Amino acid sequence: MTMSPFFVQLGRIVVGYIVAAFVFGLFYAFGIAILDDAPSLQDVLMLIGFAGVFASIFAIPVALLLVIFSEWRCWRQSWIFVGVGAIAGGIMLSVMYGPSMTEDSAKIVSLLIMVAGCAASGYAYWYIAGRHAGSWRA
């Protein structure tokens, strides 16, 4: 008994979204660790989980639009997913931190690491699900 290609792609989308949230959590924890002098391992691990959950909740509207359009138009280019991830990350962080982003150079570096994390999340999603976008219709 073979699975329908639609359900296979749907599984890839869900797994890709979860992995992308985890990747963002890693980058976010690294960015916060730069601001903190000596965070404990327990704090960093908790932050990875918290940031992953936060990112997955916050990114749902943008991710749904990207998934719908990429599946509809068969967008399989990695730069689309990386670019949308970086743009969404920049918007999310500017909403979170507002004008206080530019007060300290360490804050700027950590924020850039977090935006890079959003771009890496886009790449992680593309690697798992995005490169197969629209394949279920063939």
C-alpha cells in the first residue's frame, strides 16, 4: 500500500516546520548568549526550546503564505525560502525590540545572528520540504 504523494508532502511540510523552529531556537540562544556574560547550559537549553516554540507560533502566518504559494507555484529555489525567512526575522525582531535595537553594538551583533537564524530556518525548511514543492501534483 503506497501513500498518496499529497500526504507525503504534507508530512514533509510539518517536519520541515518543526526543524526550522528548532534551528531558529539554536541561533536565538546563541544570540542571547552573546549578550549574557556566562549563561548556564540549562538556561541555554531552555532558551532553545522557548525560542523554537515562540518562533513557530509567531511565524505561522508568514509560513502558511509561503507554503501555499510555493506549493501552488512549485517554487523550489532555496533563495526564496532563505529570503523570506530573513525578512520575517527582521520584522519579528524589530517588533520585539523596537528602537532600542541600536543602543549597543553587542545587541546589534546578537540581532544579526538571530536574523541569520531565521534565514537558516528558511534553508532548513527548504532542505526538507521546499525543494519538493508542488511534487504531489505531478
